[in-house]
Amino acid sequence: ETGSEDIDILPSGLAFISSGLKYPGLKSFAVDKPGEIFLMDLNEDNPRAVELRISRGFDLASFNPHGISTYVD
């Protein structure tokens, strides 16, 4: 419902999606909801985005993802 801000697709077909960007002047449909990171396996017949759990100790309340990138070693 907040839309995705960015997506990065690995060669394996896994897609990481950042969502929930709040920016001055940009309409937000979920003002009190923190940002999220989703994972989607594009190899599946019916891929769906699954929210990833963020580690304890992370300040989730102020999480406002703008972009996403991955590093493959």
C-alpha cells in the first residue's frame, strides 16, 4: 500500500525491494508505518513479495529506505 521505492535483482533471480519512503512533499499513505524491505523469488511460478524481518536493536521506527543495492562476492 505504500509502494516500492527501489528494487535490486540478483543474478540468482532474488529481488530485494525497499518500500515506505517518506519525503517532504511526497504523499504518504501510511505516515505512521516504518519502511520495509521485501524479498521476492522471481524463479517461482507465482512470485510474491515477503517482508524480511529486521534484526533486533535496529531503530525500525525511523527506518526510511531510499534506494537499495546489493553486493555479490
